[in-house]
Amino acid sequence: MGLTNEDVEEVKKISGVENAIGTYSKDVAVKIRNDDKEFIFKTIGISNSINKFVLRSGKMPENNDECLVEEKFINNTKYNIGDSITFDDIDNVFKIDKLKIVGTINSPLYISMDKGSTNLGSGNIDYYLYIKEDLFEIDYYTNIYMQISSNKDKKTSSYKYRKIVNEVKERIEKIKSEREE
């Protein structure tokens, strides 16, 4: 069903939420050129305000046919900046399905080796890539990213941080059924 602008606005009203934005993501299968291997990528729309990534090499995408990949993908494959990747867009979510790699990044969303599960391929996400948000051809958000007030000076592993996050999470759960309608 997806998330709407109204959902984002309601999350912003929750006590403890400093900022919230709607974003897009989609898992896709990428067939590696000259090989039988297939990797599953989490494709994420570039957001300029929350969960900012670090550009490690190359440049930011300027055109809709350009993408950023995680450094690990370049290190583990024969791909380089300037190469193109093609993915299966089985749900017709994207305007195009061939992208030129223009840079590498590190994302704050994936600080561990585990990138989550998916219903594609082996069930695990292998890599992530970022694209311009207007490449998505869907009229709903797939995620809401938020910043929690009073947490900027706390370590994410601390009890105080987790306590504040859990309190906000409980408030979000209270509006869940209403927003699902």
C-alpha cells in the first residue's frame, strides 16, 4: 500500500520526532555481466536531509541514468566507476533499468555486514545502490526516515538512546492502525 505525505506529516507531529521524510527503496536483481552470478541490490532514493551517506570516490549522480554503489561492490567484483549495471524491474517501479556507476559510498543505513532480507534470489540483500528519487515511478513512499530529538549527543548503543527511541516507537505504534486505514 505504501506511505503517503499525510503519513509523514502525522509522524512529524509525534512527540520526540524532530524531523521526518518519506523515501523510496526497492530490491532488485542484478545479473553480473559475462557471468551467471546474480546479486540482489537494495535500491534507495537519494535523500538530502536524513541518513546522509559518505561519497568515497567519484561524483554525485547528475542524470537519471547514474547511480552510486557501495564501495564493497567495486572491491568484490570486476566493476568500476563508469561501468553500467542492468537490473530486472519486474514490478515496473523504475523509469529505466540500466544505470552507469558514477561513484562509491558508505551508507549509515548499513554499518554491519547484514543488509536485511528480501523475497528475491537467495533471500539476502548483497549490496545497496543509490539513485535519484525521480527514477522511481511509484506514487507512494516505501519508508519514512526520522530524526529523534534529544538523541544527537547520545551514543546509539547507550541505554538512554534506546530508551528515547523506544518511547517514540511506542507513540508511532499508537497511530499505526489509524494510518493503515
